[in-house]
Amino acid sequence: MAVARLTYVKSRGEWSLGVSNSNGDFRRYAPLSTGSLTSLLNEIDADPTCAFWG
């Protein structure tokens, strides 16, 4: 089950983060939608809003 989608935005040189909903569709993760790969992975791991791991 996919809980997150990381996409590299070449034109901006940054990563974007999407979160999966109950239908398996992805939407922008509003608290931290773009940044470095490390910062986004840390956000997924910490999951402060319970959006990824419940």
C-alpha cells in the first residue's frame, strides 16, 4: 500500500510530496509539500499529522 509519493521537479530543483487518500489517489501534502529529499523523508517518518501511518 502506497502512503506517499515523492516526485522530483527538475525545473525547480526540488522534491514534492503527495499523500495517499483512502481511494489510493494522491494529493499535495499541505504542511510540507516541497523541499529536499531528506526533509521530506524525515516528515514521512515523523508523520506529525498522522497522514502517512495513521
